[in-house]
Amino acid sequence: MHHDTHPPPHKTHIPTRDTHPHTHTPPLQQAGYIDDRKGPLTLAGVVVVAEVAIFIVSCVDFYEQMKASEAPSPAPAPALAWFDSA
């Protein structure tokens, strides 16, 4: 014996979430807008902190480069023996 759970073909039955007997979820509600004030502000704060950290590291590196350029230059490397023999 074949048990068909679908309605007969002569009836038009379109199951939806609010009318289907096997679903126990409430009907879908239309979304208005999402009031998220912390997410974008947190993201902006993280970006600003990261950019400030990059700026500080760049300033420290620049300061070290400036201090290194003030030091006397090292002596030139001695010439290789085979280069002088020619």
C-alpha cells in the first residue's frame, strides 16, 4: 500500500512556513534595520589602534636610522689579493 503525503494533484497546495503543519517555527518576520552601535565603533577603534602602532614603529625605525647615519662610516673593506695582482 502506497501512502502519499502530498495533496492530490487537483488541489493547489503551496506549503509555507506559517501554514505548513510539520514546522514548529514562527513565521518569518520582515527585517527592518539592525541597530548595531558597538560593532562599527569597535572596528574603527581597532583600525585606529593598529595604525597608531604602525606609526610608532615607523618613528622608532626612522630614529634608529638617523642615529646610525650620524656615526662614523666603517673603514672600507680591504681589497682582495687576486684583484691587486693584475
